[in-house]
Amino acid sequence: MTPSNSAAISMAIDDLPLAVGPATIRTGRVLSVAEFIAGVYQTCMQIFLTLVAPPNSDFLPIRLEKLAAQLSASHTHWLSESTACDLLFDDGDATTIEQTARTFFAGKPVDVLAGAVDGRRKKLLIADMDSTIVTSETLDDMAGHLGLKDEIAAITASGLRGELSFEESLHKRLGMIAGLPLSAIDETLADVQLSDGAEALVKTMRAHGAHTALVSGGFTLFTGPVGETCGFHEDHSNTLGISGGKLTGGVLGPILGREAKLEMLDTLASQHGLSQEDALAIGDGANDLGMLKIAGTGAALHAKPAVATECSVRINFCDLSALLFVQGYPRAAFI
């Protein structure tokens, strides 16, 4: 006779070494960090619900046990003490589970995602750069050296909302900063800051076998250094036109925009023997929607409403490390 899922997970973990992990609440069989990293639960549970709150939050532990009971969760596991947790289910409808959790935590700063355990951990990462892997819009920052940051930022925002095509927005902005010296690029790059969780996301996924690519509508002079610092396998972006040590106001070759990002996801998946379902794509603007919609997990990060409403995964309150928790990685596994 085939054992139940709950019995199967208990049998499977008996042979694993005991690990000291984050605090847990018992709703069924408690899982350790070692069990999660080993992926034992993959063959035993059907649905996961991940809840992530900002650092120093204290409301998840207070309310979690009630939610777990309401949803009849089979197991509860803390991925990061007090701020990130998984509820696991033998069966159920992920959409209903997620909506119930969103309603339960209405008014609280908690990011919520439910889905199928099978295929949860992704094997390909495709990430936008500006306002995603880095905290700012680098073209806006470049314009600041000419006193045009506010004007350029307004055009950038319009493009992110989908009011202008990416190509139209890019041509318009670059034309306004024609003549900017390369020294201003160096100064802008020196001030670029990585988003919280960016390095952990890239390096942890890479260490667990995922291929990682930074794919941006920005520029190679930024994506190269940023990609290297974060640990991406490769980076793709636009090449600025330069003459006499100054920007010409154009780009060399075809523009890497919305369609090119989508095509890049398909190309990289094919090269590595993967499917769209194996990909995690991250972005914040209308330019990213193509790849966000076809990826197995397409995550909108602090995105404009017009973009967020189009994506099934929305990170509104937490940083990029939330996308490791969504894949079932405990904080102890972060690099």
C-alpha cells in the first residue's frame, strides 16, 4: 500500500542528518533546513504558500498558526525566523490558497505567493537591471550631470507605465544627453548601488545550478560591471554611440527592448535544454512584460500598477531575497 504524502515525508527524512534550522511551528511534521535544501519535500507535497515580511517584522509568528489552521496546512516551515515562512499542502487549489492568505493579511506588508511544489526551483534567471538589480535608473542618473535628471526621469516613468514604447522613450532621452562626456559615465557608475538581495539571489541560484543572465534595456558600460559584481554568467544590453569621448545620442545596432528580452529568454532556455517554465524573470516596467508573462515565474518588483496587475508574482514590500524564499530556499542556504 502506498503511504500518504505526510507519511511519505516522515519516512523520507528519517535517513537525513539532523540540522539546526530556524524556529518552526508544528502543524504537522516539522521540516528542517537540511530537508528543504535536499528537496525532500518536492516529492511529497503538492502546493506551497510562501509568506515574506520586511526585516524586523513581528506579525507573522503571531498570526501564522491561525492561518495554517484555517487553510489546513500539512506542514509549516520558517525559512527565515519571524519574516519568511512556507505552508505546505498535500493538495488544494493554489489560487484559492493565495487569495485566502492575501485576504487574511490585508493591510499588512507581506508578500504572498502560492504555487505547485513541482518545478518550484528555477534553473534560469533573467533579470532586468534598472530599478531591479540596481536601485536607480542609470540613464536618469547620467542626465543628472547635465541638470536634466527631472526631465529625463519623467520620460522614463512614462515608458515604464507603457505610455511610450521603449524605443521611442530611449531615442528621446538619449537625444537629450548627446554630448555627455564619458567621465560622467564613470562617475555615474561609481554611484550605482545594488538592490538589497540582488547578490544573494544571483549567487545562490548560480550555486544551485541555475544559469543567470542580466538582460537590460540599459547600456553595456553599466551591465558589464554590475553583472560581474552580482555574479551573473552573462549580460546583454545596448551599446552607446560614442565619438570623441562623448555620447552621440544614439545606440549601435538593434535596440534591446521588450521583444528582444522575450527572445533572449527563449534563446537561453533552448541553449541550456530548458523550457520557459524553468525560468524566473524579474523586472519592473512595461518593457519587461513580455518575458515576465512567459516565464514559469515572472516577478514584478515594486512595479507600476499597470505592470503589477499583469504578473502573477508581485514583490511589493520586500527585497529580491523574497524570490529565493519563493523557491523554497531557507536563509541558511543564501550565499
